Amino acid sequence: MDAQKTRYDSRWLVIAKVAAALLVLNFLTSFDNVWSTPWIQADSRIGADAVALWLLVLTLVLLFGSVGRRTITLLTVLFVAAVVGRYVDVTVPSWFGRKVNLYWDAQHLPRFLDVASQEYSWWQLVGMVAAFVVALWLLLRLIRACISVLAVHAAPYTLRSPAALAVSVLAAGLVVASLLQVAPATAYVSAPAYPVYERQAHLLAAAFFPESFRSDLPASPPLRSDLGVLNGAEVKVVFLESYGATTYERDDLFAAIHPGRERLEQAARAEGRVVLSAFVKAAAFGGASDLSHLSFLSGIDLTDPIRHDLLITTDRPTILDTFEQAGYRTIGLYPAMSWDWPEVAFYSFDHYHDAPSLDYRGPKFGLWWLPDQWSMARIDEMYPPDPDGKPRFVFYPTITTHIPFRPTPPYQPDWTVVTTDKPYSDEATKKAMDDAIDWHGLFQGYINTVQYTFEWLAGYQALPQPRDSVLVLVGDHQPAGGITGPNATWNVPVHIITSNDTIAERLRVLGFSDGVNPPQQSLGHISELSLMLLSVFDSGGETIASSAPVADDPQQAAN
């Protein structure tokens, strides 16, 4: 009786082990992301990679009677690769609104880690690395144990059981049907990991063998304009970091931020200027600002990062050349750059300034320590507008509204002291610094930084203008998914401030509306915006109509 009970208990223990192994392996290839966090949650679908592993183990046992230790090790490594592929595939879009691009993202990862690690001590960083290594080791051990259970217990039993074989065939059929995009099956099976690696292989091939993919880079559009309508006015293109359509589409963000936009409009009108607004579609989401910057300058859609990398290996023209040929002095103001940036050679600014060259001596605020107000004041100090000299074309990607959005610098209403060694009072500095970085509370930090942005922009409007200017404010991309929520568009606002009636009227013809409330429909891709502006500034009087409105697609990415 005791022996029979022992066999009975042993049988149920094996069943429990097999069930646990199947559930664990299925979970590891079917989990989903907890939106905009690094965490995952269980999904009820069948994991395609788990089914593939099970069929492979079943086949090996059928052919050889068992699965050797080395084979189990190999299967473990392959399965871990599938788990990593799954994690990347479901997590990255929730942060950046796009699929991962190993070649592009790997270049930026060291810089991101360097910046993000600044708030941690060395022992905390060592602890994080150690925790990661231990977690990876535990994952390997867990997966190996599960595969061993399948090989030793589940596969031999299945080969003797018609019912178990039927279930296995049904699972395999569902996976095949889902791969063939049979609608009922796709609802029950999660995507496999191999397309992730297949796509990365294609992207890497394009990156390392660019000549083979040269045809992927479209021809440059004509960037001709005599800029006669400007009549010598300066042009300042300010890309507002992480400023997206979500600031209109989310009621809570709109309520907090829109009063600042309205104050900017009021400040502009007080000086005899008008504000016209529209939406365009950015070339990136949640990051990779360069794609939008250079799409605008080149007139080429660089949503695919490979196009960007191909472009900077050429001598293609940009609108910087157009302005230089018309007698403008081009200035690149990049306060976010505190490292060497070889790509700047493609841009060929007459004057390029990164963070070190600006010589900031005030308090450093957070990871991106240069306040946007200070950077604008500093470049005007270094290259003051000259009514009798060359007009300036200033290209300025801001940085204060970059994640993690804290601490927000104080606004200094007295612009005469902004560029001094002590631009803020001790009290204002302390209050700002007390709002420390909080990676789990990004939402309010985002609101604060965008409010700050419109405060200093409104203040900038009230400053004396030795020379007339056109100010173009455009978002580079939407903020990260934790701010936008899922299924957000790629649209970003554009605000153009001018006192030139001809420019204002031509912008209205193109679809811009008066004020800071853009029409809901996007005018087109951000690469088309530069063509529109060149046509508006041309003395010939012919405006280029934008292409048909671009449909909103939160999951683009051919990128």
C-alpha cells in the first residue's frame, strides 16, 4: 500500500513538474509589457517559440530516445535568445513608439547609460550590474530545468499517448495558422521572436554594406529659394524636445500646458507679431531626435534610421546651403552635446556650439544641465543680431524637456542676468534642485518642463529685436510612451511667429491656422515642412501645397 501511494505521489509530482515547465516556458514567450515600464505581465496566448521548442524536443526524443546534456544546453541558449527577443519586441515600443533598431539604438545606448548613471553612486551601479548577472544566471538555470523536465518526462509520455499527441498537433496547427495570418488563430498565439532577429539582420546589413542599399535613399528634393520675402529677417528654428501632439490630445496635459501657449501668443501679439500653427508628422517617437532634425533640414523622410546614416555619408544639400547662398550666417546651437559629434561635419554650420563651448557657469540642473533659456540668451550674446550685417539662421534643438524632465530650471524674467555667473537666486536654485529626478514620476516633471519652455519663450518675445526675425517652433517627437499612453500619433505641433504679413498669409494658404490651436489634421511629414517654408520665403510668390495629409500610424516603422 505504501509503495502504491509512493508511486501515486510520484506520478502527481511529475505531472506538476511538467505543467509548471510548460507554463513557465509559455509565459517566457508570450508575456506582454506593462506599458512604458521595464516590467512584464502574463498573457493568456500560446507562445509560438514555446510550441516550437516543445516540437523540437519531441522530435529529438522520437529519433534518438533522449536528449543529451549538450543538446539541452544548446536549446537553453536558443530559448534565452527567443525570450530576449520577445522582451525587446514588446518593451521598446512602449518607451519609444517604434520597434528596436539594433544598429541605431546601440550607438546611443552608451551615451544614455552614461547620462542616466550620473545620479547613482559607484556601489549602486555595481549592485545593479551584479543583480542583472544573477538574474540572467537564474533565468538560464530555470529554462534549462524546464527543458530537462520536458525531455525526461513529458516527451516520452506524449509519444505513447494519442491524446497528448493530438494536443501537440493542435498547438502546432494554431502556430502555423497564426504565421499564415489566419485571423482566428492570431488572437490565440503570440508572435515568435525570429522576425525580430531577421529584421535586425537586415538593418545591420544595410548599415555595414550601405552601397547595397543606396537605392533606399530617395533623391533630394529641390531646396531652391531666394528667401526674398524675408527681406533680410533672421530665421530661428527651435526644435522643442519631446513636444508632441499629446499636449493637445490628453485633457490633463492640455489643461496644464495650454495656458502657457496662450501667454506666448499674447506676448507675440503685444509686439506686433502673429502666431500660426499646424501639425506635422515627426520622423521619430520618444527619442532619436536627429531623425526629425535632419528630415527637416534635408527635405528627405528619414523615419528609417538607415536612410539617416546613408545620408550623412553623402554631400547632399540641406536648407543650410540655401540660407548660406542667400547670405545668411548659419549657427548650430546644441546644448545637449557634451561629447564629440563627428556627424556635425555633414551639416557644415558656419558656427557650431555644443555644451562645453557655451561656457555655462551657473548651477547644473539634472542630467541635461544647461537651461534652455540660458542657451538662447547665450547664443544671442555670442552672435548678437546685427541690423547692418549678415542675418542669422539659428538651428537650436532644446534639451530641458528631455526625459527624465527634472529638475526644472527656474525662469529668470530679468534676461540681463541670465548669462552671468549667478543667473538665479539661491532660493530659486534650491527650490528647483529639491525637485529631484524621479524615474517613476515622469508625468508631472514633463508638465513642469513644458510650462517652463513656454514661459521663457513668452519672455523672449518681449526682448528688444535689433533685427526682424521669424521664429519656427517645432516638436522633434512625442514624449515617451509613459506620457502619451498607448496608440499615440507621431504628430508634433509647429508654431511660427512672424510680423511679416506675406509670410502669414502664405502659411494660411498652406493650412496653418491663426493662434496656438493647430487644425487636427497633419499637413504632412516633417521633411515637407522645410519645403513649405522655402516656398513661403521665396519672392516668386508660388507656394508649394503639402502632399495629401498623412494618416496617423502609431506603429510605423519601417524604422
